[in-house]
Amino acid sequence: MKYLIYSLFIVFAMNGPVAKGQERLVNVNNVEINVRTIGKGSPILIVHGGPGLNHSYFLPHFKELESKYQLVFIDQRACGKSSGNLDSTQMTIDWFVRDIEAVRKELKLGKVSVLAHSWGGLLGMLYAARYPQNIRSLIISNSVSPKQGEYDQQINQTVSGRYSYEDSTLRSQTINSKAFKEGDLEVYKILFKISFKQTFKEQAYIDSLNLYLPSDFHQKRKTLDFMSKELASYNFYPQLKRIKCRTLIIHGDYDAIPVDLAQNLNRSISLSQLFVISNAGHFPFIEQKRVFFDLIERFISK
């Protein structure tokens, strides 16, 4: 693993408050996908980062939108509370994209907006390219690159340069501890909290990042490893030309993923617009909440 924070294979979480709303498993594509729905109004399908994360880190922040929109959060396969006992044929990017469409159909949502973050940004773009008839608008925030390895060296250098001596020492001690090697989930939480501090412009915001760690965490990590070959070499830039819906690209100016990437996406998607949020890192909906959600409301309401 080249770098911890933005690695496509990172699987982590910390316990957070449970948001109100309906949460259930839906059986699609022979996999049980965990779905949480809150709010009323025009539907927005929300796609989380990872792979290996789950929807919990969006909450309670996204409750800002529940008075105007129906928010549909999806735990991707082998993530969160969704099915994790899958074989290699069931673990491809294509299946992740198909699951988004299957959930839309199962819930009878009609045309939807899609809001996708980080690794989810890649899935959101591929969904819009593949199912243009079913998407009203696309919002991607702090997306990873559509091309494997693009900007990796720059990202690694940026992340490495942000660690304080104290955090570097604690991280090293945690990784080398007996409890970590034995898979103690509480120790994993400590490691992830140290790592995610570096993604914020103001590191105190780490306490506002609420993540959920499933009991089958380690088994799901092994399942996600089935994707390693595919994720080692891909380039989806050509597919971006197929995106025909209005697209909003949001990026925090302090994100280790460079603004250059967001600008590349803006040039590659025909009906897109880019907004860079100042004084925000990888989670602008936490650090610059009002700016982030005002942008979304104005964009969708047009």
C-alpha cells in the first residue's frame, strides 16, 4: 500500500451516532446491500468513499439536506452492513456501478441525482456514463482520479509532509503494537483517526468524522482484496465523454488530491462546472458545511 489516507484499499471506521431514518437490506444482483433513507423530496443517491468505507461518515452532516430531498445512502458491497462473503467474480468495479442502478430500480426512485465522494466519485461518474437516462444530475466531491496512479507521487508527498512528529511516532507505535497485529479493532480505530487528521485543514475537525466499524471488518478487507488486480491498472477518462447530465465538481483546496485533478475532470465532462472550496480538505461537508450544502441546493434546484 503506497499511502494510507487515500489508498483505494483502506478500510476503517470509528463509531458514530446513528441518524434517524429507514435502514434496511435490499437484495440486488444476488447481494444484500444496506440502504438508509432519510428526508423527503427529489431523490439523491449518495455514494461513499473507500472502497471499504460505508455511508456513516456522511452523518449527521447530510441532515442539512433532508428537509428538501430524499437522501438514499448505500453501503457498497463488502462495505458496512452490506454482504461481504463474496468471491472474486463478484468484486469488480462494474458490479459496484450495477448495484447503484439496482438500488434505484428496487426503490422505484425514477430519475435521481447522484452525489459521490472520493472513491465514490469514480463510481458516480461511471454510473452517469452508463445510465444517462436515469440520472438527473451528478455531484462529485473530492474524487479520486479516473486513471490509476495519476498524481500518486504528489499525493504521497503531501500526506507525508503533514504528519507532526507526535502523530508519526504514535502511528508507528500503533502499527507495530501486538494488539494491532492481532487485529484489535479498537487499535485500528486509533490508527485511522491519526491518519484522517491529516486530511483536514483544521485537524480538530477529526472529532466530527463519524465512521462505523462492522464486526466482520477483517473478513471484508480480504474480500476487497479481490479487486487489487483491477485497481492496479485502469483508465476511465474515455468514458467521461459519455456523461451528458449537468455535473457539479466540488473540491477542497487543502485536499492532498490536487485541484489539478478536479480541473481535469471539469475539462473531460461536457456539462460540468467546478467549484473549489477554500480552507477545506477531503471532507468539505464537515469543514465548510454551509458553503458545501448551499452549492448543492443551488445546483440541484436549477
